[in-house]
Amino acid sequence: MPVKKIEVNDDNHGRRLDNFLLSIYKDVPKSKIYSIIRKGEVRINSGRVKPHTKINKDDIIRIPPYLINDPSLEKKSVFSESLINLIKNNIIHEDDNYLILNKPHGLPVHGGTNSPNGVISILRSFMNDSLDLCHRIDKETSGCLVVSKNKKSNRHFNEQLVLKKVNKTYLAILKGHLKKKIKVDLFIETSSEENTQKSIISDNGKEAVSTFKPLKKLNQSCLVSVNIATGRTHQIRVQANHIGHPVLNDDKYGDRTFNKSKPFNKTKRMTLHASEIEFIDQNNNLIKGKADIDDSFEKILNLLE
């Protein structure tokens, strides 16, 4: 059985060898991939390499002949037509490199045991497997979610995130009345306890910067815009609670007693919405997404006005 050879295309230029192989051989155990690289069974341009070796366009990667994907192990999710149409109808921007989705609240970006209907899996089911998330938003948060159509675009977006050149604005309904614009600059650390991810304010964490701006006074609450300069896990929710104005119906960081009081007990969804996002793509084009609030958010606004 002859060895297999893969020529690296432009889209995969600059990737790590291990990540490249893991993306191709999804059914092969990770330990197996690392083992064959270390044994020298995988070579680039006839030379031995390490798992973290960067691959370049036109490189020839030698693969042992027995390494195959077993289609019988691949689990293909089948989604309802209504769910697929929900996602299709909420695409607010699309070009050759990116699409921006107005993600419905209640849908996770990644599927799991308790929530099999992940946004990225639904998108791949009617588009293609090359789609990747550029960032994440919480399951109960609605709004702008950027998805890349190729690896190069995904890397570019993440570089822009590191350089703080992705502008994100959220809408939120908070407990109480925020009297003036406030900039919150804190360090946030993420920990996992009993399979639950939670963020805390800690000097050992990473910097998290948000600017809260009051937009409208509501009944014992207020509508605000929040511009974030960083993208830490649960950043807005943690910081809103810290300044004494937690997000309405936030079960993890919010005020549960307040949420159960009248008239808030008539509402259910967490009132956080990623309303706008903009960044410069690799071709120097300005990419902008603006997501309208959904009916459930608007009903809460009307109730509290």
C-alpha cells in the first residue's frame, strides 16, 4: 500500500502540523496523530518534524497509508427544517470569507449533551465543514456572531481580537438606574467547578474593559449599551453585577430575588444582546454587522417602559 501525500494549500499556510492533521482525520484519536508524528511516520518534504511544526503553502506532507477516516464512525446530525430556516433567516451579512449571524437566544454556539443543536453544526449541515466560529457568545445571549469560511479568515479575525481591533457593542437591561456612563476595568479569571464555568474578579486574571452607557430609564431597571474592548468569558455579566446593576434574568451572576419580584417575574430570558460588531478583514474591507433585538427582548422592554 503506497504512502499518501498531501500538498498544503494557501488556506492552511502557517498552521501547526498537529492541528492540520486533526482537522482532516477527525475520527483518528489525538494520541494516534501525535504518536505517528513522533515516530517519523509523518514527514514534511521528506524531513522529520514535530507536532508544533508550522506548515507552508506547497509543502508535501507524507502520511502513512493505514491512516484513514472511518465514515462509519462519523456522526451526522440531522436538524429540522424549521431550525435550519431559523438560522438561514438570521444571517445578516455574508461574503467570501465571513458570515455574521443574529444568533437566536437559547441556542448554544457549540452543541453538547444537553444542547445538541449547536449553531456551528447547523450552519455546517447546509453549507460546508470549513466553517469555523471566530468567537463565542453565551447560549442565552442573542445577537452578532461571526463565522469564518476558511482558516485564513479565522486566523485574521483572531489576530484582530488580540490587537483589540474588533469593536463589539451590546444592549442590556440592568437592575436599577445607571446614572452616568461608566468605564469598568477589572481583571477576570475563569474557573470550572463541577463542570460549570464561572468567571470571577481576580488579580490573577486577565484585563477586561467595558464601557456602560445608559440609554433609557425603565421600571426599576434601565436599558444600556455596553462597548467591550476585550472578550473575557461572561465579561459583561460579571462587571454589571460588580457595579451593582446585574443583567436581568442572569441566573449565574444576577440578583435572583430581584428577578422573581414584580413585574420582572413575568420575564424569562436573559436580557443581553450583541447588537453590533465591526472589524477590518484581510482585504482591508470594513465588515459590519447590526442585529435587531428579537421579539422576546422587545416584549420585556415594552413591559418595563
